[in-house]
Amino acid sequence: MPFARLAAISGLIAVAAGAFGAHALRARLSPDQLQTWETAARYQMYHVVPLFVIAWLLAQGPCPWATRAGWAFLLGTLLFSGSLYALALTGSTRLGMITPLGGVALLAGWAMLALAVGGGAPGHE
């Protein structure tokens, strides 16, 4: 699985989004919208780290829980941060209904990562 590459791309996007928000959007968005944008970029960056951990785990050998966690983190980042970016740009509160689904996927990713590194998880002792 290409989790290291996806982590690097996600990190690049998070830094670019943060810079874009700080410079290009500061004059265009309300303070609340800008805070939403910054939250999206921050959470996207937070979840780059576990993706690199997962890439390292998988380099040691097969680990189904790590693979599942990686996909959960990617889906969670897409839904959570993606919906917040869109919410900040459009102001459409309907997009905010997607955000909790991303949050649940991120939580699931952390739980699966705990199983992957816990030593007792099937497939990765």
C-alpha cells in the first residue's frame, strides 16, 4: 500500500491549504469560516503522522489492522477536512453533516492502529 506517498501528498496539501487560508482567504472569509478552514488543515496534518507510522508498520510485514487503519485515516481525512474546506468556502451548512462521518472514520483509524501496534492483534503479533 502506498501509505507513505499518500501521507506525503496529504501533508503537502495541508501545508498548502494552511498557507492559502492565511494569505489568500484571510480577507475573503469571515473569522468563523477562516477558523473552519484552519481546523480542516490542522486535522489533515495531524493525520499525516499515523499514515507514516502505518507505512513503517507495513514495511515490517503484512498487518491487516494497519492497512485498515490507513484506509480509515484517508477516508476520514477526505470526509472530515474535505467537508470543512468546502463548508468554509461555500458557507453551506449541509456540508457540515458529512464532517461527523469523517470524524468517526478518524476515530476508527486510531482504534485500528491501536490493534495493529498492540501486539495482540490478529495478523500482527
